[in-house]
Amino acid sequence: MVKRQLPKIAELMELMQFKRPDLNARRRRLDKALTIYDLRAIAKRRTPRAAFDYTDGAAEGELSLARARQAFEDIEFHPSILRPAEAVDMSTEILGGPSTMPFGIAPTGFTRLMQTEGESAGASAAGAAGIPFTLSTLGTTSIEDVKAANPNGRNWFQLYVMRDREISYDLARRAAAAGFDTIMFTVDTPVAGARLRDKRNGFSIPPQLTLSTIIDAIPRPWWWFDFLTTPKLEFASLSTTGGTVGELLDAAMDPTISYEDLAIIRDLWPGKIVVKGVQNIEDSKRLVDLGVDGIVLSNHGGRQLDRAPIPFHLLPHVVREVGRDATVMIDTGIMNGADIVASVALGAKFTLVGRAYLYGLMAGGRAGVDKAIAILRGEIERTMKLLGVASLEELEPKHVTQLTRLVPVGRENRAVSVEAASE
């Protein structure tokens, strides 16, 4: 029988420990975010629809993005037991330099549109965390200002080949002069993808005021206050502004880009060169044979060709063909540190996060980017400890099984299908 007694005042007082209220609204909302998806929810509440949808959306039916995220969810980890991993080393060497973790910030365009601190917040947060930051050709902060925001960290530059080649060459020279150590030669954007959310929202650069945007602005006055009281939103590296994203890209990009352009940039660039936007085994092998310093398996975050290959599914096949010593990186769909761990286990030397960082930026500026990095860091560390690995070098394909939903139809199956249909 349970023995009961009157509660003691001293014991009650021990239980009644009230948390001191935090008067900092930004810190309060960021403290509630436990995952990147939590940051996304905060970002959606605080950002006008057109700007949020530009970040969150992808091309056409957005199947490529959905499949990429699903691929990371459809994995099974295989932990080893009785293998203590009390202290985890997440650091790595990538493209001739250090990174405290196996991911960096991917290039994103129009970043100050999402939140006025833009690329400066991303670059300074990356520098503080000891990971690389990549500036986009379509960035809204200049090469020199990014260097000022991240003076001692690693800065990379993503390069599009323009119709006017001298624009691209000049950007490469400026990045080299500013001490950027790696250039990402991007090859998956000969023309713009059909980003239907942007078209439906009437999204343009710079944003245009319409009745719908004014109505959308009413619950988000802080965004418009920042937008209207800070320097004009425009490309920092290009002079062309005005129009939809698709119109701007089609006007600037050159669909005739070729291996000759890659050779010219290699001769021009003094640092490491990485080709971003590789989507099959044959191109991967050719680029590695040509001696590029690295490749990024990427379908541009699902923003170009919808139904494009899933980079995470492609990864082990490419690594098997080019060898584990080649520098193969991956992006698209990463929303959890476990996604990064799985990628490294299957042979990726490094990963890049774009939307994950932008959700943090929209949720809380520089502090939000710090939060996004901290969330991913914690998830990587916890996943490695639960797997029983103390360093990235210990991660192997045996630690991950990719569970497949989308099984390619083989020739034999197609033949049977055709024969059955003809009966």
C-alpha cells in the first residue's frame, strides 16, 4: 500500500523553478527551432510569399526536389555496438584546405531578398563555424564585401558562363584577387528552369508592389521595413536587373557553354576548380580524367530540369567508377545532419547546403544562420556517435542502405510490358 503524506513546502519550492523570460524576440523564436524544418516554418511566417516561394520552390512539378529529400529519408543506418565514440571528430580536408565539418554553404542567388543581411550573414556565420562559404554569380553582395564579412575564412565563388564572356572572366579575376580559393564552374543552367511558383506570384527582381504583395506585407512589416530602409536590392556582380528570374537567367546565360569554356576558365583561375551540376557517370569520369579538382553531383536543388537524376542515388555509382580518391561532392535535398553523414558514408568528400541555410537566414538573419549550422552540427555529431564512429574516415558504405521507391524499369520488364499490352 502506498504511504501518503502532506507535501513539504521545501520540496514544492524545489519543483517550482520558473524560467526567466527572454525579452529578445529573435532569440526566443530561434531557441524553439530544433530542426531545419522548424526554421523553415518560422521563415514562412516571417517572409513575404513571393520571396519565400522563390527559396522554397523548384522547377515545374517540383518532383526533383521532393525525390531528393525522399531519398535521404529512405535510408537505413547500420550502427556498430560496443564501439565508444565519446569524442567525435567532424573535421575534414577539402580542396586543399580545412573545414570543421563535412559541409559548406552552397551558392544562392538574390540572397538579400530573403533577408536583408544576405550573403554577409552567411559568409560571417560560415567563417565563425570554420566551414566554406560559396558566393553566387547572382549574389546580392559583392565579392569584396563577402571577403570583408569573412576575412579569415574560406570563400568560394560560383561562376556562370555569360553570353558576354568578359563578364565571367572579370568576375573570376576579382574573386582570385580577393583571395577566394575555389571556383565552382556551374554547368546545369544553359537556360532557366520553369519555376512556376515565381510565375504565379509575379516574382521579379526587384520586387514589384501589387495589390497582392501589399496584402501579403500587412502581417510582415519587419521584412518591408528592412527592404525599404537598406541599400537597393540588385545584383552585386551584374548590371542587369528588372524582370522575372527566368527572363534574367535567359538573358544572361549562354546555352552554347562547352568544354572549351571549362578549359579557358581553368587557364584563367589560379586556385582549385570544381564543376557543379554533374548528373551522370559518363560526365563524372570525363571530368575526373581531365583533372578537375572536384565535381558536385547536383540537379541545382531541383530548380532546373524536373525529374532529373537524384544526386544521392547517383553518388555511390559515380564513386565506384571514379574511385574513392576523387573529390566527389553532393548537394540537393539535404535537410538533416544525418543526410550529410549518409553522403560521406557512401563516398562523398563534402556536401553543400543551400535552402537549409536560407531558412535560417529568413528566420533570424545572421543568428538564424548560426542556428542552422548548429542544428546540422548537432545532428552530425549525434548520428556519428550512435553509429559508433569517431571520425569521418570511419564512415563506410556498410553503415548505410539506400531503400528504393523508384526502381528503374529494365529492358526485360519493358519488353514484357509491351508484349502484354499487344495481346
